[in-house]
Amino acid sequence: MVFRSISPKLQAALGPAARIVIDNRAGAGGTVGTASAAKATPDGYTLIAATTTTIASAQAVYPKLGYDPNALVPIGLLGTTPFVLVTAPGFPGRTPAEFIAHAKAHPGTINYASIGNGSASHLVAELFKQRAGVEMTHVPYRGAGPAQTDLMAGQVQVLFDNPTALVQQVRAGRMQALAITEPSAVFQDLPTFAAAGMQGFRPELWYGLMAPAATPEPVIQRLHAALSRVLEDREVRADLLARGVAPVAGTPQAFAQRIRADIALWGGIARAVGAKVE
């Protein structure tokens, strides 16, 4: 939905001859569509809706990926969304510090849900375990709905997910939000982990545009310029913020640097915990 929301403005920014068609090829966490686009003719007419999971952690999570994320050409970052730590209603602790203290005092008693093995919610929880020095048992689900249902029922105690996926249930009192990795318009009153005393825990999910390798540099620059203009549009920014996405512009080079850093981070975590999707 994030990419669909910018497509009309991006089409307009590219000129009257441009026509954007979104080819949503589901499967394997978005990697099926990414693999198809990565093998397209590098002429600028096929772009890749890239995310942290399809690019940064995919190599480690999917042994038969079918494409090399390092070979794709970055066009530009579109935006980022943070992660929210929520717990089951009535779970002890209303701050990260209280949660960590409870987890350390009761080792082996906390189960955390994820929306799937190797998913962003899985890897973020594992990063939290490393940084906080706590033990939690992973319980993977097939999607956000079942994970949230069991969290609200107290079958699992913890979940990390994006703000828009959680806000309605939190406001209804069906789950407790403890902290967020970065500020968000969706959870304006929720403290960040840094403000709550847990410095350095700032993982985000990012969205960006990429192109097949060997796409000519002038084409990349034209696409990047159009994307940058779109991200300055007031309506686009308001729409993204309402979806829990902070608009973030930047050069292709800066995007490439972020991708390399996240491949090392998320790929390392996925390999360390054996997160595989066959």
C-alpha cells in the first residue's frame, strides 16, 4: 500500500508519457516479485518496490532466493516505519526497563509472537533479546492476525510490529504498548526506547525503489529526481505519515550504504538464530 500511495504522483512527476502499473506478485515474503523484476531488461521501465525484508534479510532467510540483492541498483529511499513493542493485557511491566527486569527474574516464561519465521517482527525481537540480555521463546504465526489474536488472549506475551498494525488494538485496551523504536505520528504519546532508557535500539523497516543491475545512470538519476519531488509533496507526506511511514529522501548512494549496513545486521541475526524459509 505504501508504493501504491505514491504511484499517481510519481507518474505525474515522470511526465505525460509515463504510466505506472503495479504488478503485485505475491509469494515468499515479496521475494517472488523482486526476483522477477531483478531479471527484467535494465531500461528503467521495470522498478523494484524494495523493503528491508526483501533486500536486507532475504539472502539469509531464503536459501533459494533467485536474485542477488547486492546486484540491484538503488534509486532512492521512500520512507521508514518503526517497530512497537506490545505485550498481552495485564502483563507485568509498562516500560522497557520493567519488562526487562521481569524477563530476567522469570527466565524461560516469556513467549514472543512473530508474523512468520524470518519476518521483520521475528528478527527485531531477536535483536531486542540480544540488546536486552533476556530470554524469550519464539512462536511463529502465519500472519499478523493470528499473532495478535493469541497475544490478546494471553497465549503469547510479546509482539513487535509496525504502528498501523497495532494501533487499533492498543487504543481498545486489548494489548499494551510499551515503547517504539522511533517517533511516529500514529503513536505520538508513546516513548521511544531511547527516551525510556534503552539507548541504541532503533531498528526500522524501510521502503525504497530499486532497478535491475546495468540500468543506465542517467535513467537512475531521472527516476531519483522524480521520487525526490514526490516526497516533497504535502499530500504525499501526510498520507505516508498517516500510514505510520516517515518520508525519507536521500541520494542513491546513501540508500546503497543503508542497504549494505542492514544486510550485515539482519542477515547476521537471521543466520545466528537459524531463521530459514524453504
